[in-house]
Amino acid sequence: MRWSSSQSTLFSGLRALRRQHLRTKWRRVETGWFQLCSLPARTTSKPMSAPLKVSWFSTMTEVSHGPAPGNDYPSFIKASLDELEGPYHCWLNRFAKNERLYVGDRIFLVLSARTFDHVILFENIKKIKKRFPHLFIMGLIHSSADTIPLIWLLMAENISFPILLSKKTFPETEKGACYLLFKNFESPVVYHEKDVDLEILFQAIQKLHVLPAGNSKSVSQLSFPSWKQDGITKEHYMCSSLQNLLLNYPGCISADESGNRLFISDCNHHRIIVSDGNGVILDCIGSSPGFEDGDFEFAKLSRPAGSYYHAAEDCLYFVDSENHAIRKADLEARSVHTLYPTSASNKSNGRIWSWIMNNLGLDSTVDSNVEETSDVFDSKTPYLPWHMLKSVDDILFILDRRFQTVWIMDLTSAKIDNILEGSPEILETCRKQIAKKLSLLDCLAYDWFQQQIEYTCSAEGLPHSGLLSSLTTLQNQVFICDTVGHRILKVDQESGVCSNFQFSNFGILGLPYWMTFPLETFYATRNGLSDVQIDHLQSFQLLPGRIHIQVIVDVPQDAELVQPLFEACIWRQARGAATEISVIEDVPGSVDKVGVAQQWYDELDDLASPKPKSEQAVPDDNLNNNLMVEDKKNCVSCNVNTSPGTSEVIVYTVLYLKLKRDPDSQEENPKVHAGRILDIMSSGRNVKMERDLWSEFLSKSKGDLRDLVFMKPLHIRIKLESFDHPKADNERDIILTDSSIQVKVSLN
């Protein structure tokens, strides 16, 4: 591909910055102070909400330079990069060998612990990642610990960085969790204690990026495609084992009683699903992870959580948790607007430029959009908000997940007027609203929400308050989010009967955003399409002309389609010597929708040399022109016009499936069902140990896993090699041909 002069200048500048960075000298942090938080003794498995006690200690005795005797973190990590699973290790959240980990001059921040049992650890990591989006962050944990809480945290906290499970022990973790900071796998700096003051880490990371000759530049200002931990397919890192479930951690729900609508925060899919009381999906708010206002199809969210429906305005107010924002969805206009912080309201103005930069690999939509406005957020901006409660006089209470802070917002002015900190202050202000909402739990059997309680933070003095935003009522039914089973439960308030809430009309959701971006990347990069998984690749040789392609998808015998394929869930593209043609209807006399120019040229050809009917189409004996499809609901049709040369047809589609019930078998084995679901969703690409961990976690959910709806995204590529046009008897005219091919795709 030939680049323009301006593009060449741009990449030359980037390469210069890259060379400059590779000469960076590493300077260690010699002094400083840490703010250490001591937590009360933990006596149960439930998260604690006791206030933190703060004390100050010198960092001189808490920082170790270089590997301790018998302890070599960098060497162990480096040795484990070649294999996803080995005799002493196993990777989570990493599904393929990532050559980007080997990039020279890379700075690692490793969170090492025997167990990750405090949410605040991950909150700190998110703060670091927000300030330094291109820093490579990973976790190192001992596999001897109970891994089920870890699996829960990966999902509940939306952990996107790789986790290395180790069978080896390291003396440094005997003192508790620690941060390891090192460069080029050499001389790690070890920071002890869990709740270290992040400013010291910020300074240390910044010093590792000091450029020669005193030219200091923040890592957040240096953007190199090869640095990107997220790259084009960032979400492939994020809890990918459960990513293809219909709902991935449905954390919060609210209702419009008069309009018979439910608003379900599908948190780890970064969207809000709108359905009616019968489960028919009506709309979807949000397109992909990021921070951008606009129409529902283009707006970007990052883990939307608690919401409140305002009937008079026909608007949905909701917290955009990891964007640290309060946003408003106008349901009539179908648009999203950011209320707080106000500096993010103009984010949509740079949509075109951000799209261009993202497709060039020079920008990360998920991180950079937030980073651009982070410096101008005022002190009242909520940090990781989760719950939303309506009070009197258009006052909204916005609470964090650990019930340590409440932000009080006036809807009239869209301003945060007050902030209260500490559980006692929160309970004094919001106890009435919280208790009223939690009273809905009285009609539920305890065992249905016991698992959520075990992992959810609750306010002291208010049991089960962690489920505050997971409950709502609609037409004498209580709806509760089952974050362990990734579904919505429906309970009749009169009879107390609990059932699984069934969804339909999945075509509204379209293609999953984590599939390759439909506008195919137009440049070659090792961080781009080389990481994209192709489910089916097939090549054909045939004459040029019109080609009718039928893709037949064979569903496994133990699974069934929940609904037939939707056209909205199919995307096609032809490139090279082929042009895609849309078809009105496959009925006699139908015509193809082709461009005006193409029609004009066809008419000229017919006028210049009319062809006998016998020459209009020459079938290929090796091709089946009368394809019969027994089950058209599993069929994807494509029509292309090809010229001599090579071309490629790309098809993306998604099937909504569930396991089939065997009427002759009464056996119900949750572990077998969970393992089978994971195998179909991921085509068996998971590491065995990781697959077993996720299977064990999924099997612990209440209810029958055969009712669980999951997605099977398919990426199909059909390569076509077309010969020269056959000549007519007069050796002047060419003969146009019609061909048909059939592509059979079998799901594992």
C-alpha cells in the first residue's frame, strides 16, 4: 500500500519518538512516603465495609531493589510467556501467544498476591491504567489459593489485564500483596502493602519514561501501535470465556411501570438492553466500550450500572461506572448525553477524527477518550459510581459499590451539590430509600441470591445492600439480576414462584462489537488482523461473473437455535475482484440492486452485441446450481459479481443457541453442561485449566444451564480465484456466467 506524503510524515515522527523512547534511562525511586490503610480483621467471606484507618510510613524500608534471594519474578514471568499453560503456571485472560509482551524497553507493573480478596486492589489498578493507558499491567497469583473468588473478581470487576497463576511461591508475598515495577525483565522494585499511596507509583512510572536530554514526556502522551495492550481487539482479554453469553454480568436493572419496559445493565457488554415485560428486546443503548455521546447505535459506554427512569421526561438516567460519569438516555430521540462531568458532553464532536485515529492504530477509543478529559474533571466527579437512587424533589443519590461515598445530584441543574463520605453518613442520608428497595427481597427464597451476597459489598447495618441496584418491580413481578448465572430471574409477588426470564427478538442487538470491526482495517500490522480468529476458510476456482454463495451452518446435535438467523446479525463484505450485490427477493423475475453506472454499462453491452439466450449463462458442471437447503434458518446467502483475478468474501454472523434437552435422559450434570457451553462458545480454544475454572464457576449457578442463552459468533472467509472470461464464437465478445457455491460450516 502506498502512503501519502502527510501519512509518511506522521509515521516518521512516530518512529522518531519510538527511537527516542528506546534510549530512555531508568531511574529508581529512592525516597518517598506511602499512605498505608489497615483493614479490620476479616472473619467471614463477605467483603467488609468498615472505615479505613490511615497511617503514614516511610518508603525507605518498604521498597526493595533487585530480586530477593531465591526469588526472581521477572525471570519466571518471562519464561512463562512462551506457553499459555505449563507445569508451573497457567495464564488467565490471555488466549494466544502475544508477541507484544516481548517488545523491548517495556515497562511492567505486576500485582502479586496469594489471593486477591480486596476490591480496592483492583480500584487502584484501574486508577493506574487510567493515568498510564499504555503501561503493561498484569497479575501474579498463587494457584494454591481458592481460585473461585478470583474467577468471580475477574468478571465482577471487569479485569481486562492478564493474570498469571503460579504454582511457585515467592517470599515477598508472605508479607501480603505487593506491586512489582520493572523494565526489560530486570531489577524489579517491590512495593509492599496492599493500599500503597499511588502517587509514589505514579512518580516511579513517570521516571521510567524520562527521555534523554531532560525531555520528559508522560507515557499517556506517547502513543505507539506496538505498545497497545488492547490493540484492535482489546475486549478479547476481558473475561473472554463468558463473553459470548447473551448477558455478561447483568448487574443492575430498573423499570418503566407505565410503559411496561425493563432497563437491564449488561455491564461487561457495555450496553443497556431495553425489553418489555415479556422479554421482547425493544432497543439497545450503547454500541461498544468507550466514552462517546450520540445515537444509541454510536454511543459508547463503559460498564453502565444503576439507572432510574424519569417518566415525565421519558429519559433514563444511569451511571457509566468506569467512565466515572452520569449520563442520560433520551428514549424518544434515541440519544445519549453526558450530564457529569460536563467536559465530556462535547465528546461526539471528535467522532470522525477519533474513528480515523482508531483505525490507523494510533488511538485507543476505550482509554484515550477518558484520558483526554481526566485532567479537567473537578473534585466532585464520581469515581466508579454504581448505585442510583431517586429521592424527593428531583434529587438523585449516586453511591459507589463499597458504600463509602454518596454524590447528591440535582436533576434540575444537573449538578452535584454535595458529597458525603463514610458508611455512617450514607446510612443516615439514604437508609430509607435503601431499605425500601431491599424489602423486595422478602418474596425471594434465600438460596436464589445467596451466591450474590457472598461476593457483593454491603453497607454495615444493612444486610444484602449490595443487591440494591439488582432489583426492580414491574406489573406485580419482581425482577432480580443473577450475576452468577448471567440471567434475569422473575418472581411472582403473590405466589412466590421464581422462573428464568426468557428473551426474544435478538436481532435488535446486531453483531457483537468484539468481532472484527466491520470496516476492515486497511493496513497491515502485527497488532491487527493477525490476532483475529477465522472460524472457517475455504477457497474456490471458477469462472468470472455472478456467483451465488450459500453458507450452511450445522448446529451441534446437543444444541439448538433459540431463534432463526436475523439479517441484522449478518454482515458481508467483498473485496478484490468481487463486488457484493444485494438481492430483493429470491423469486422469479427479481432483479439485482446494482449501481446506476453498472446498469448503464450493462445496457450498452446489450445494445452493442445482443447475446443469444444460450450464451447468457454457462453453468459449470462442477458446481451445484440447484442447491436445496433443508433448514433455511441456518443459511446465509451472498451474491457477488467477480472479474478475472482474486477476491475474498467476508461474512460475519452470530447465532443465539442453548443446549438441547434430551427427553430420554433425566441426567442433569451442571459441570457437563457448563463445559459444553464453554466449548461451543469458544470452539475449544481455551486453556484447559482456565476452561475448568470457568466451568466450575458457571456450574455453581442456580437453575438449569440448559436454559442459558449464549452466542456463537462466526467469522467466515471465502477466497475466490476467477479465470479469464470465456470468449464467444466471434472471438470478440465475452460470455457472462452464473455460478453457485455452497460453503458448509460446522460448529464444534
